[in-house]
Amino acid sequence: MGHRRVSAPHRSSLGYRRVRARRIVPSPRAWPEHDGSSKLMGFLGFKAGMTHCVYVVDRPRSHLANREVTVSVTVVETPPMVVFGLRGYNKTPYGLEIIADLRTLERKDELERKVKTPKNYDFEKTKKIFEEKLDEIDELRAIVHTQPHLTGIGMKTPSIAEIKIGYKSISDGYEYGLSLLGKEVLIRDVFKPGEFVDSIGVTKGKGFQGPVKRHGVKILQHKSKGTKRGVGSIGPWTPGRTMWTIPRYGQMGFNVRTEYNKRIMQIGSDGAEIVPKGGFVNYGLVKNNYVLLKGSIPGSKKRTVMLREPMRKTPQPEKEPRILYISTESQQG
Amino acid sequence: MQKGIKDVEQPTIVPKIHIDAKNAVLGRLSSEVAKYLLEGHAVNIVNCEKAIISGKKHSILKEYREIQQIHTATNPRRGPFHPKRPDRLVRRTVRGMLPMKKSRGKAAHHRLMTYIGIPKEFVGQELIKPKHADADKLNCKSITIGDLCKEFGWQD
């Protein structure tokens, strides 16, 4: 066994739970604090694919400052989201508690596939109840749905998510939320080019995998007894159980993962500028507004991803980057 | 008397007790609560984060850190679990004083609920101070359960 040493670093991180995501549309575990003008703190989009671009580095301290650099970018298609409800939460010692809920009856027809429009729902009455509880509300969230039928991915049923409304005072936030009810929100209302965002999404599912692929343990020599693609030893005689730290087979992928501080390189409305010849493989054309994110984000193409205001405080770049070239070379053949 | 129906002695009705844990010594409070529970009372403890443990901060922290190291060697997710929230910590402390291997003790533990602060449903109700647990009588340093739990990551 030429590979084996007396001690070696642990194969794969023990910091993650390798379990399947409960929902394919991610819901962030936390939202950042916001103390400015009222705005939505996140946006839902569809991952279209990747390409590359050339831009001028605008970090003054970088050794590449003011030089042209080629970077890979991810295209996220962001058709307008529709707000169809508001929710007020109260902070208790045991977590957030819903205390007020308001839904609009002016709905898109597509939403009927996901949620039935309630009968005998008195909007004005519910609104009054909501307003009575405004003082108790600690966190206000908008209930939004996506419009996948506007894209070319073949999905018809919209996805639903809750997105926090950031505000200075609750009355400001509530008025802003009311003004959005039943209306479309554009990506430009939420994010600006040049900013950092967090991307939250469900990674590609790989199914049930062995320890070599799942944890990266070494493949043993071909004469190994019993197993070649397994762990050489799964633990001592006593205690007669397997330790939780042993890299074992099981579900790989399809986990919710958050990636922090992805820079928005560009927000555009004309998909023809960035779609490669022949369209994105497994996706097609980009027909709506889109976001170019520097680097990669988790998940397969067509998957719904959440872009959220950055959780980790980093100084936001002031200007949007100057992009000189975006590759539209064909990705087939 | 109808045939088949046993003459069961009706349990005596015992009142619910609401205890204010503010400025009460944790162990003394817990033993008193355990006694109430075994007598058949249902007990609610409020203001758990304001209960007190006597002693120097660093020595109490050291003790609780040592307790937290006790876990299943092969898989820590299987327990034993050590609460890090004030209300759960107080409930666990009382549990240690009940005969949990007997159904009597389990039922008693079931009748106990603990709360952080004073929840709405107990506002205006009579809150009892534990008889022998007043921390004002202490002649030593002490820390509150809230401060202890904050060291373990509890956020107020």
C-alpha cells in the first residue's frame, strides 16, 4: 500500500451535512440587517450557463489594477418577480413568529397552478388587521413568485419564496410593501451592477455515491483485499461501532449551499449580447433581464437560485466594472 | 355500584404553580420545583435567564464546559444533549432531580414547563418566589443563567 502514511489529513470536510435539500427553491436561513431606504433584500433567478468576459480590474490595491483580465462569469436569467403577499414576524425568544399575513387577490393566472386564490377573502378587512399589528412587527417579508413561463426553460409552475423587506421604520416598509402588492419587481430595483451578492442554491445532485467520489479517499492498489474503492479501515475493534467521522457512502449533492460575495459584473436586458451562438446548452436563449455574476454558483442549469444582499460585511465597490468583451462563441463542438 | 367499574380513588386536584426564577439560586430552586412536581403540581417557571448560580464565573464555566464534553464517542448527534438555552437548561437541571426511570418521574417532568422572560399568558398571574432560594442571602460571587448561556452561544 504505497499511498498510506501513518497519519493523513481528513478526507472531506465534516462541517457540512450531506443530506438532500427539502425544497429545490432555496430559502435563506438568515437575512442581513438593513437600515436604509425600503427595498427587497433578494431576488430569484434561473441559472442559464457560463461564459467568459474581459474586464478592467478596478480594485486599486490589486497588482492587476487597471489591467484587462479574462474572468469566467455565470449568466442568471432574472425575469420580473411578482409580489402577492406580505408577512409580519415577531421576534420571540424561541425564534420568529408569524403574526400578520396579507395576500392580494390581483393575481397572475400562472400562480393558480401553485396556490389557489382564496374564496371569501376580504382584503380590506385583513389589511386593517395587519395595520393594527404594525407596532409588534419586527421583520417584514414579501411573498413573491417567479415567472418561469417568460423564459425558455419549459417550466410553467411558478416558485414561491419569502424575501425580507429592508426598511428604516416599519411604516415605511409597510407602505413600500403595499405599493409592490400585485406588481412586478425588476432586478434593477433590487441590485446594482458592481455590487456583491450571496448566491444560495441547491447543488447538482449526484445520487448515492461511494467514498472515493463523495469524500475523495484514495483508490487502493488493485491487489487490495475486499475493496479497492473503499476505505482501508473503518475503525478499531473497540468501540464496536463505526465512528461518525469515517468517510462513507451515501447521498452526494443536492444540498443547499450558500456562496458569499459574488460580484455582479453586469445587469442587462438584451440577452442577445451574452447568449452564445446556438444558445446555452441545456438552457437555450435568454429572453429577459439577466445578471452576470463573476465566477460560478452552485446548481445545474435551469435551477432557481436566490441572490441575496451580502451577509458578510465587505466594502461594496462604488462603480460598476468596465467590461470590454463578452464571449458569445458557440459552446457546441 | 355498576359491575365492571372499579372504585377508583379520584386524584386530588392540585393547583398549577407559576414560579418566578428571578434572583433564585438554580439548585435550590430546582429541588423545590422537583418536590412540587412529585406532589402532583404542574409547574411553570418564568424568567429562567435571571436565575443564579453561585460561585466564580470562570469555575462555573469550566464545570459546564466539562459537562458538555460528554457525548457519544461514535456519533455526538446521538447525545447525551446539553441544553444551551436558559429555559432548557433549567428544565434539564430539574430533570436531574426527578426519578426519570420511573413513570412517576417521567410524568412529573412532563408537567414542568420553563420560559425565558415572562410570556403573555403569565402576565398578571400570581408568581411565587421559591422559599429557600433567595440569592440575596449569598455572600459570594455569582452569575446569571443568561450570562452562562451567552458564553455557549445563546443569543438574547
